[in-house]
Amino acid sequence: MRELTQENYYEDKAYLTNSRFKRYQQCQAKALAVDIGEWVEDRDETPLLLGNYVHSYFESPEAHEKFLAENGDKLLAKTGKNKGNLKSDFVIGDKMIESLKDDDGFNNLYHGYSDDDVQKEMIVFGEIEGVPVKGKLDSVNVSRGYFVDLKTMKSIYSDEWNAELRKRVPAAVNNILGFGYHGQLALYRELLKQMTGREFRPYIVAVSKENVPDRDILKIDEEWLEEGLNKLKSEIVGVWKVIQGEKEPEKCGRCDFCRSQKKLTGAIKLSDLIGE
Ligand SMILES: [Zn+2]
């Protein structure tokens, strides 16, 4: 395996990442079609850009400058009365940055104290069930043995229904469980352990996209970390076999890619639809 660097990290396909794994969990057929360039994901780029806008600011002034130089025109409104100015999403981005940048609790956690060895955008890699996996960590405090992932989300505390837990929960819960962040953090902790022999504590700094952004430091309980990692371990070998061409990809039957491939072969009973 070649060495991973900041330059080759995103083009490298020899290692699996958590987000690529998540795509295979949702639909193997679609994820494979995306990987080999047969299907182009149709999605709004704005949430990703907003995330990177906020992340690059807290990485370093140079990283933020570079992000602005590369994406500057995408941040500006092309039409309407706001034309030529920052799109409203990124005005919120500025508010999110403002809400964190002078908060001592955040700064101490994310940037560490002056003598701490803190690494931003640290690349971690290793093996899970024999599958090569890599990740990039927002901020790792090597001196104090913890790492922080900065997450932008719609809201932290707005009340939402969670079908699996069968109860109403703060939005951050749906965000974390829905995107599998608990598994992601457990994975990063495991990769850091393989690289350093040390056990790091994971934290999430959540910041909301509300007009007045909310923020909090979240800690995932040990049992949720374990559940997340166990789920990943139980599915990763199957996913890797599909990627390696050793196994046919399964179709979810419901996503845009599967719908595009659909052929009508018979009728479906209403009672079967209700039973689903
Ligand atoms: Zn599908």
C-alpha cells in the first residue's frame, strides 16, 4: 500500500473511508456504479461546501484562504436581489464561525493549550476485519489523548421523531445515529489506537445552521461507540468483496439508481404495500 498524504488522500481508492462504506450500506449497486463512474450522484453541493467553509476556518487561516480561492464563486448568489453577495447559506456559515471563534471552551478543546501537540486534518489508517480503512480527523490533541470532530447540523435540540428508538429526540440524536457518526468516531478511535497504541477519547463539537447558531460539545457513550463499530465490522467484509468484484452488488430497489434500472414485470397488491 502506498503512503497516504494530504495530496493523494481523496484520489486514493485502495483504502475504504467511512463515507464510502456508508454509501455501500445504503445501496451496493448504486455505490458501485458511482465508484466506477457509471452513475453521477445528483445532490445539492451546498451542505458540503458550508461544512468545508466552517471547517477550513478552524483548520488554519491558510486553509480558509485556499478554500475561498478554490470555491469563491460558488459562495456568491448568481441571481436575485442578493446577486454578487454571499449566498444566505454562507452568511449563516459566518454566524456559525462567529459563534465558536471567541468561545474559550471551544478554543481550548479544538486548538488545545499553547504547549499541546494538536494536529489538524490528521490522516489515520489501518485495518478493520482485514479491510484497509482510512480517515481524516479534524483535530487531534496528541498531548492530551483526545480528538474532536466538528459537525454542522440543522439544529441540535429541535424535537424530532426517531422511528428506531420509537420516541422523540433532540435533532442531534437523529443526525448522529442517522449518519452513523457513532460508528465513524469509534472507527477513528480504533485506527488511532492501531497507529499509536493509545486509546483516544472522541468528542463532537456540534454547531447548528440556525439563524442564531447553537453549539455544544457532545460525547458518545461507550456502548454507542461499540454498537457503531460492531455494525461496521459485521458489514465491512461484504462491502469490500463487492468493491473487489468478488461479489455481485445487491440492489436496494428504491434509490434513484435502482429506479433508473427498473423494468415492470408484474402487479403489486395493495395489501402487500401496506404490509411492508
Ligand atoms: Zn438502490
